[in-house]
Amino acid sequence: MSLRLSVSLPLSLLSLSFASIVSAQSASLSPAAQAAQAGASQPLSPSFAGFGLEPSNLYSFTGGSRNNDLTSNLLNTLTQYSGAPPAFRIGGNTGDYMIYDESYNGYQLRENANSQGAGAIASDSSYFGPTYFEVIDRCFPAGTPIAYQLNMAWDGDGYIENVVRQAQAAVDRFTNVQLQSFEMGNEPDLWLQNGFRTGSWDGQVYTEQWLERVAAVYSRVLQPAGIRSNFFEPPATASTMGTTFEINTLVEYGITEPGNNAPNGYVSAWNQHDYFYFITVTPYPITLDHLQVLRNTENQFRYWESQVAQAMGTGLPYHLREMSSVGPIGQEGVSDTFGASLWTLNFFLYTATLNISSVQMHMTDNSFASPWQPDRRYDRDPHVRPNYYAYTAMAQLIGSGNGTTQVARLAMPGLPPNYGDSVRCYSVYRDGSLSAIVMINSKPSNASETNKASLTFDLALPSSLAGEALYLSYLTAPGGDSQTGTTWNGFSYEESNDGIPTVVSDTVQTVPISSDGSARVSVRDSEALVANVGFRLGDRAVLAPNGSTTASSSSSQTRTRSAASSAESTRNAAIVTAAATTTVALLGSATPEAAEGQRRRASLARHRRGMGGEE
Ligand SMILES: *[C@@H]1O[C@H](CO)[C@@H](O)[C@H](O)[C@H]1NC(C)=O
Ligand SMILES: *[C@@H]1O[C@H](CO)[C@@H](O)[C@H](O)[C@H]1NC(C)=O
Ligand SMILES: *[C@@H]1O[C@H](CO)[C@@H](O)[C@H](O)[C@H]1NC(C)=O
Ligand SMILES: *[C@@H]1O[C@H](CO)[C@@H](O)[C@H](O)[C@H]1NC(C)=O
């Protein structure tokens, strides 16, 4: 769909249409009544919007010997909203630096002073023990789906024993969370650059080594436990240049072939990684304005769309298990702003329309892109960042369909050209019928802009909805550059210290649908709106996949505390009537910590991606 005006129009007509467009500043949306007519996605998993956790940072996010309640509470809220816990990947570069040692009981990694492994950072740099599994089990909601990475980089003595031991520990020790798959190795296409392999190394050699390891884990760990053989995710290419690790190529090399006693083969799903922007790799500077232009997301992801299509061709699910606005550790003033929250919500919906099965935004404890900072650093206490709110919006949207939510992209006829690259809209379906419209107006407008413009949407809804009401839920903040003060659907998740939701506005806003199906809403620049038919998001209980229901979340101002603390089982949410305008002391970029962060970021980035291109 092109929204650009044709240059061949006569000048008079051109200026006329510009004039009318500019004065109206509106667009029309005509969503199809049924998902099938809309070309909608597959139904979204309630675990769709998930998190990737860098293995070396596990203890900061979960807590060491004491639980990190902020993390637990934030995850419990998402579980309540969508009906199931967000999907987690425990994996990343550092997953290939760690060796499992059953006898080690510390609540942190133990450095290996005598590392022998290959690699710029050796593949046996550190040890971890059983507490690793214990803290995940303790901190994450029951049933959290886990894709867990095994160390494949280590290829010294006993490499099979080693990977079998690590897999056995995961199978035995995850009891509260649900181990869903093993990822074997992280980003093997970059292993010549980071020194894990030398000599001949390509997708074919990788496939051979991968199959040897997964066959051993299957016959020695999974099969005895009664677990299926197709339990593994091969990490497909993480770079776009000259790669022999594309999905189709790995299939040609035989990665999906049946094995001995494994007629269904070993692959459960494809596992791929991308970053919208990667510092020191992407060849232009990152700015908030660039992130807020949503067309840039589609341009950046075009190559990866071809990988998704290859995955669909194999009939296996595709998970985007590592993603972020800015890698490796975000960019202050970009990835920790409200603009990044709008980017995140759009990214979830856009990837849903591509039938990607789940997205894990990558988290490190020092990343400005992580939806929350789990511990004290950069002179700041733990806190929730604006992009967490994109998760809450997505979770309530998914939950509102009780397991049947589907998403489709919406055409926006009449959209003024100055909005064309910054606005994206989606229709949402419940039980196959239209249930909501999402309008994301990411046009930059900073907090300091006192006279913010708005875009009006003229909705032409199916006449069967005449007489119903649209319930409006806003994802908003003082401006695109705001680092605090975001709200979603009248809730704040940062007013409390522990991530428990706080009501900031309990006004229910509705718009009637006229007898001809029309309705009109408007969305401020740098804001998103979900207009849900018939009820406010969160007001209805959500059916969990296991058949239980999670309580409605916004019908009452009394919130149930997480199971973790029984003494205070309920608590009256603080009611803050004024729009959230709290400003928290912002991180001064001149502090020594920040300078150190900058240095570490740069070296990590150099190390991380080698020559891999993101674009
Ligand atoms: C996504 O899956 C649905 C079926 O579940 C299909 O109708 C739709 O065409 C698919 N979309 C894409 C982009 O593959
Ligand atoms: C069912 O799933 C919900 C949401 O994940 C969870 O809170 C609940 O404990 C589960 N119930 C059972 C009986 O497993
Ligand atoms: C989901 O199902 C539960 C249990 O049947 C029901 O109470 C609830 O209203 C449903 N929610 C929605 C959004 O339809
Ligand atoms: C809005 O804020 C961002 C981030 O600080 C900045 O890059 C941009 O130039 C600002 N835009 C305007 C119009 O001031």
C-alpha cells in the first residue's frame, strides 16, 4: 500500500489535496468483520510477548539467595493479563561461556581460573551450579515456557558428557517453570569471528556437530524421561552477510532429518536473532526520531521476513528469540523512552501479523532497553522502563480474546503524508470476529511540546456492531522522549517500588458506534490507542490454557498481591488523580558509572557481532 501522492498529479490538484489533508489530519479505517477476510494472523499464544535473559545476568533479574520481587511481580501481572506467563529464552553469548558443575552451590557464576576452551572469551570461562535452576523456578510464574540454551561452543575433552550433564540438570531441576526446548549454541554463524571455531566452519559443519550433540541429549536425557526427540531449536543465522546458516540452507544440510530412534527428527522450532539497531555495527547513528519512524522497522526487518517465510515453508514455528531496539545494551535517551514503548508495541503486532510464534526482547541487567532495571546501578534503584507498558498492552489485548486473538494490518486511506511513516494500525479478532482496533501514532512529539497535534481516525465498522460502544485504552506518556510517567489503560507500573500496578485514572472512556457502524476517535502524536468493542480491556476474566481463569485486572481498585507475599494479600492501590508527572532524577551521562558503561558497551559490541550486519 502506498500512501505517497503520485507526482504525476496536476499541481493544482496536488495542492488542493494537500490542503484538505492537512486541515483534516485524519485517516479512515475499515476493518473487515471477520478474521478470514482480513488475512489475519494465526491465534496468538498468551506467552507471545516474552523476554530473553542473558545467562550471565540471571541472578540480577531473579535475585540471588533472596527473590527479586520486582521481577516476579512484573511477570505475574503479564500472566494475569494474557492468561499465561510470557515465554522466556535463557540464552545469549554468555551461555556459550558457562559449564555446569553439580557440586557448586553459589548464587553467582564462579570464574574458571584455568579455562582451556577456545574463544576470545573462553567457552569454559565460568561455572554455574544447581542454584541457577532454583532461582528461575522461584522467581518466574508457574508454567513459564523456557527455551534454554546449552553450551555448544565448548568442544574440548568430554564435550558430549558436558552437554548431557547440563541438559539433565535442566530436565531434573526445572519443576515450577516449563522447559519447552533446548537451544543448542548461540549464533554459530559468528563463531569464526569470536574464536569458538577455526578452520572449516560453516552451516554444514555446524549441522553435523549440532546433530551429534542433540542425538546424545535425546538418547541419554530426553528419551529416558519420556520427552520427545523434536525438542531442539537450531539458532539460524544472526547476520545477513554471506551466511550459510539460513533456514533453507540448514535444511539442505539435513538439520531436520530423522535420526536413530527419532523418526520426527530433533527440531521443534526455528530460533533467530535480530536487532533493530546494533551499536558499532549499524553504520549510522541511532536517534529517537529514527526509532519512532515505524516504516524503518519494516525496512530493517525485510531480510528477516524472508527467513520467516523459509520457516513457514518447513511447517515448523519461528521464534524471534533475541531482539531489541538497540543492542547490545540499549541507548540511553532512545531505548529507555516512551517512543521505544510505542516501537515495542508496534513490533509485537507487526511480527504477530507475520505469524512469528513469539518474540523475546533481550535483557541484560545493564541494558537501557530492558523493560526494567533489576538492581541498583547507574546511580539508580531498580525501576520499570516505558517499554514494559507495551508488554502490558499486548498482554491485555491477547487476554481479551481468551486464546483466540488474531491480528491483521489495517490500510489507512487518507492518512496525511506527514504521518505516513509513523502511524500503523491493526485490527484484532476474537473468535474470528472483529473485537478491537489498535492505532499507534508514533509521530515524534516530546514532553516539552505543549501544543501536541492529534490524528483523527474515522472508523467504518461492521454494521453488526451498531449500538455497541468502543472502550478506549491509551498507552501514553508526557511525550515520546519521556523516561518516566508512562501509563497504560489507566495504570502505572512504576509508581510502586515493587512493580505492583497502581491506578492513575479510573475514568472509563467510551465512544458509541453509530447505526451505520461509524465511530470517530483521535490519537495524540506519540501515543497509542486500543479501542475495544463492548468492554474495557482487563475488565473480564481471562481463560488460561490450563482451563483456570485469571482475575479481571481493572474492574476494581483493589489489587491482589502476588503469591510471593501472603501477609499482605491485598492492598489498596494508591490513587493518583493527576496525570503522572513524577520526575525521577535522571541518569547523568557524566557519571563515572555511565562512562564505564559506555566503554563496556563498546567493547561488548565489538566482541559480540564481529562482522555480522544487522541491516
Ligand atoms: C498466518 O497464518 C494464517 C493461518 O493461521 C494464514 O491465514 C495467514 O495467511 C498467515 N499469514 C502469513 C503472513 O503467513
Ligand atoms: C493455570 O495457569 C495459570 C496462569 O498461568 C496459573 O496462574 C495457575 O496456577 C494454573 N493452574 C494450575 C492448576 O496449574
Ligand atoms: C473468557 O472466559 C471466561 C471463562 O469462560 C469468561 O468468564 C470470560 O468472560 C471470558 N473473557 C472474555 C474476554 O471473553
Ligand atoms: C525530542 O527528544 C529527542 C530525545 O531527547 C531528541 O533527539 C529530539 O531532537 C527532540 N525533538 C525535538 C523536536 O525537540
